[in-house]
Amino acid sequence: MSGNRTFTMIKPDGVAAGNIGAILHKINEAGFRIVAMKLTKLSEEKAGAFYEVHKARSFYGELVSFMSSGPIVAAILEKENAVADFRELIGATNPAEAKPGTIRALYAKSIGENAVHGSDSDENAAIEAAFHFAGTELF
Ligand code: UDP
Ligand code: MG
């Protein structure tokens, strides 16, 4: 995958709060094109594997339990400079530190239940997109 794609999830809190539409609107408005998308649910095992990199962190157990607690929306997004621009659009991990107008400032509840995921590098975007969409047609 080239530098123009990133991977996102609307997390269980965002879906449960009825914010799928509002969050997708922000994403489209910011110039991202959706090239793959699905409503799905992660098992504890899959959530654990997705966040494997955080295994040693104190919040790992809570994160895995939260991310498998309800449906999520997974999507691959396309735009020039996608990874960095999307991180800018979602704002800081902790919504208390997220810039006004960012998705997390608007919709996140806490540092853990923070509405959206965004890949942190082109390499991880490719890995995360394949994790959810291997074999799926991209548009
Ligand atoms: N997280 C948490 N507590 C923390 C830091 C992170 O619960 O102190 C959760 C939060 O849901 C975050 C995810 O773990 O989005 C992954 O953490 P990371 O540092 O990669 O933040 P992100 O890349 O999502 O901004
Ligand atoms: Mg991260």
C-alpha cells in the first residue's frame, strides 16, 4: 500500500453512541475517500491480536475488553498524505488534549473510549488494512 491510504475503526463507544454518521461525515468532509468499509465485531482474540504491540502496557486488558465489547466500523481511507492527515483529523489519544473540532474532541469519552482508531505509519496502515480486509475488493 502506498502513502495515500490509512486504516480506521469507529470504536464501540462511537457506534453505541450513534455517531457513525457524524464521524463518517467529518471523514468525507476532510477529503478522505472510503475504499473499503464494514460493520463488524472483534472477538477478544482478534482485538488482542490487533493491539498486540501494546501487550506490555497497563491498559492492554481494558483495551482488548473494550474493543471487543460491541460492533465497530472498519474502513480503509484514501487521500494524499493519508496517515498524517488522518491523525490530525482525529486529534490526540486523550480527548482532553485533542484540538477543538477534531473527531476525538467532539466524540471521544475518555483516553480509552476515544471514538476512533487511526494508523500511525504507512507500514502499520498496510498491516491493519490487511488484518481486516485481506481478500476484499477495494474501491
Ligand atoms: N489507550 C488507553 N490508555 C492509555 C493509552 C491508550 O486506554 O493510556 C487506548 C486508547 O483506546 C488508544 C489505544 O489504547 O486509542 C491505542 O493507544 P495508542 O497509544 O496507539 O493511541 P492512538 O494511536 O490510538 O492515538
Ligand atoms: Mg496507535
